[in-house]
Amino acid sequence: MIRIQRAGERYPGGEPGAGIETRHALSFGRYYDPDNLRFGALLAVNEERLAPGAGFDEHPHSHTEIVTWVVEGELTHRDSAGHATVVRPGDLQHLSAAEGVRHVERNDGPDPLVFVQMWLAPLAPGGDPAYDVVRGIADATPYALPAAGSMLHVRRLEAGERAAVPDADFVYVHVARGTVRLDGEELAEGDAARVTGAEGLALLATGDAEVLLWEMRRAF
């Protein structure tokens, strides 16, 4: 089964007056839909747009695996475990909140910042916070997230190229840039597909594209 969610169907959030615009794919904060609480391990898929100088002040997380993908600009990250980094397009950031961590996320650069932040439920609570950044992750190297029984595949495709969709219990497809076709449906920037019981599917790039694919097993 495939469920398409268009970019315009996401719930708007953030604080536009403070330079923060958010689009939520799943129930989050003030937005609550009992039929849209999570998909597989995914608890949140937020598209964030931060104006220069804008950001999220220090705030806590716990029992959540947080993966961030920068589309444009530079994301400054600082956390209570002592990590301070700048994350750029092509880099993958993973913060394992475990029993608890606090962090700050800001756009300290001169240009607008666009990133996708994805929250996943761990298979087991507890543990110590951990942090990882993969610089310039390659298409052929999926990022394994065993704590959530999940794996992230990044696909950068030129027009006309194909990419297999993993055969899995749950697959979440997010188009970060460009356009692709999935099972006859055209997906544009910001569109997403939730696939249950994926088997033998493929993406076809109808323009240059960058796509995030979450492969998740049934263990929830």
C-alpha cells in the first residue's frame, strides 16, 4: 500500500514572526491527528526553514533518535554533551537523546537554512546520549540506525535514473529536491510517500532529484 502526502498537505507550524517556518508530516505539537501519529519507527518528519539569525533555543529531548538532513544553508548544533558542530548539505547528523540531552539549533550563517529533521522511536529506552555526523554521505552507503530498527538511504539521481525502493515492512520516501515518479505517481519537492509491505518498487527521476528513503522493519 502506498499513501502519498503532498507538500501542501503538511501541517504548518513554527514561529514565522521569529523566522522559523515548519511543515509537519505527522502529528506534532499543537497539531494532533489520531490517524497520523507515526509511521513505522518515525514519530516526526519536519521540514524546517530558518532565516539568518533564527533558531531553536536550548531545549530537552529524551528517548528519541533524531536524524537531520540539511538541504540548503548551514545548521549550527550545540548540545549538553559538549558537541558543537556546523552541518552542511550532504552531511547527516544523528543525535541519540537516550535518557536525556539538551541542544540548540540555529542558523548562524548569512543565508536561509532548510533542513529535514526526522524523529524515530528507539526499540528500547534508556542509555547514554550519543552524537554522530557523517560528512558527505555517499549514495551507496546507507546509514544504519539499529537503535530504531531502521536504515536511511540517500539517493541523488539525474533525470532518467532509477533507484530501487528497499523491500521492507515500512518505507518512507521524502523528496528533498527535484521530482521523481513512484508507481505511476509524480512526487515533487516536499512530497512524501508511505509504503507498507514494499516489494519490487523503484523510483524514476523525472528531473534531477535528491530523495531520502527510510527502510524500517516491523518491531513496534
